[in-house]
Amino acid sequence: MSSSRGGRRRSKDLVARAAEEMTAGPERPDAAADPDPVRPVPPAAGAARSGRLALLVPAGIVALVTLRIVFGDDLRARIDESACAWTGCTGTGMAVVGWLVIILPVLWALVAVVLWSRLSVPARGAAVLVGLAFLLVAWVHVPSRRSSLYLLLDGPAAGATATGIRWGGVGAALAVVAVIALTARAEARPPAARGPVGPALVAVALLGTLAVAVARAEAVPVTVAEAMPERTFRAAGDTLRRTGGTDLRGCAGVVAGNVLDGCVRTVRVSYTTDDSDAVVHLAAVLYPSERAARDRRGRLPRGAAQLGTPGGETITVNSTTGSWVLLSSVGHADGRSIAEADRGYLLWAAKQVAYRFIGRQVGLLAAPSAADGIGPRTP
């Protein structure tokens, strides 16, 4: 009896449990709808790269300031010397270089802003670095309050470079103002009404200032037409007549060997005098800096003969003026040997031609003075 009662009791318990499980769903309708536990989502790779890019900007600015303080003067000298060698130190070429120095950071910034949304994160980083490099180049060419462009710049075309920098600054300011005005105006217009007027106005502003910079740039006396324009000139009572003149890029064939390497260009002229048979052959070799000119002149052997002059005995002297190395060779017109009594008046003719060339470089024509046995044939 007891065993049968225990079996019936267990059967009732099982039936009760089954009934509870069957009714659990309807009684707790929210139990099946419980969502899965929330799992942390790792940050996207692009977001991490964007964060690193944001750190790149302040790091680049710190590097920019450091480079400007430590290497600014050296960097400016190297840039200007390279530009002089590339353009031949002409006034037009160096004015364009000065204009580009200021305009390139602005153009780069405008292009980067327009294309920013289309660039990948690495491309954005590269754009920022290139923009900071352009900004550094421009910064080292901007004088402080206590200096001026003419004191900051060096080289034979410093005036033309300064003109380009000034008008580049004007062009950059006009371009920024135009972009701001056009952006504000475009926001009030539907996209369909926008056209190429904005970019055209910016281009006109930039190209207009470039044209003004080129037109106002000083002519640099680095050719025969600019350095020795007169066919005939008078100096200290003598009349000198030009018998030849050539312009060369580089300095090949001026002297033997490569002692004059690193030159930019050469001006070669020949003059004869009216009171004697002296013939002067001047070779003026241009370098991108005064330091380079002094160094090359120091390498020249004493009395190094100038190549490419007519035959006969000559006296050759060399010197430097600014970024130029001057080689003057003088002799008799008929090529005869030079007597000791002839040296004074022959070197006087060479001195007159050299002074004329130097006067054109510094903008002050002055006649030489007789000294140290060098003077006119007929005092």
C-alpha cells in the first residue's frame, strides 16, 4: 500500500512540474524577448588612424618652429642658391621663384581642403606634411619686425626675389579673401546655381599678381646686354670700344680643368682702348653665393691663363666682386711680347673694364684711380 501511494505522489509532482513549464511562457512573455548581453565593440581601424592624424598636426607645428629656429638661415640660403642656379639668376626667374615661395602653401591648402573628403587617412597625413614643408619654406623668407627683405635675402638677384615675395603675399591675401567671400555666398545658393566663377576669380588674382611681380622685378646684370650694354664708354679720359661679347650658361672653356665648377653662367667681353694697343678680355663667372665665389677664386692658380683669347702674351689677374669671379687678361693687339714698361698701362685698361662691370653690378659707375704703377699710358 505504501509503495503504491508513493508512486501516485511522484506522478502528481511530475504532472505539476510539466504544467508549470507549459504555462511559464505566457505568464512571462518578456523572458523569450530578452536580448543578448551587450558586448563591447572595438573602435574601427579608420577611427584609430584619424586619431593619429590629429596628433600629427601639433607635432608638425612643433617641428616647424624648431626647424625654423635651428635651420632657417641655412635652409633659405640653400633654396635661394638652388633657385639661382636653376633660373640663371635672371630677374624674371627669381621673381617667379619669390612669388611661388609664398603662393605654394596657399595653393596646397586650397587643394587639400577641396579634396580632403576623398583622401585616405595616409594621403591626408602626407598632405599635412607637404603643407607644413611649403609653409616652412615660405616662413624662412618672411622677415621679422626688426629686419627687411633686402637684409634677409642674399645673392645677385635679391631685389627681384624680394619683389616676387611681396607680390606673392598680395596674391595670397587676395586668394584667401576671395575664397572666404565665395564660400559665404555659395552657402546661400542651391548647388545647381554654383559654377566655375569662384576658381576663375582666384586664378585671376594669383596670375595678376605674378604678372605684376615679373613686370616690376629689377633687371639683374647677368648678361652682356645688361652688364656691359655700351658699345663704347669713357673712363678716366679714355675711350674703350667693345669688340666682342658672349653669354654662356656655365663656365666651360674659361680656364683649363674644372677649377671653376659650380658656376651658374659667364659673361665674356673684349674691349680695346683708343690711346694704346691694349686689348682686354674679361670673363666674369657667376656663382649662386659669395661664399662659393670666394672659394673658387682661392682655387685658381696664380696668373691662370684664360682660354679662348687670341694668341700672344697676356697678363691675367683675377678677383671677386659679390658672387662673381673676374678674370681679366690683357695684352697687345698684335700679340707681341709685353715689356716691363708696358705693364702699367695695359693693366690700367683691364682695370677700367673691370670697374665698369662692377659698377653695373652695384649700380654705381665710378672711374678707377691710378695707383701702384697702374695708370694711363699718357698721364
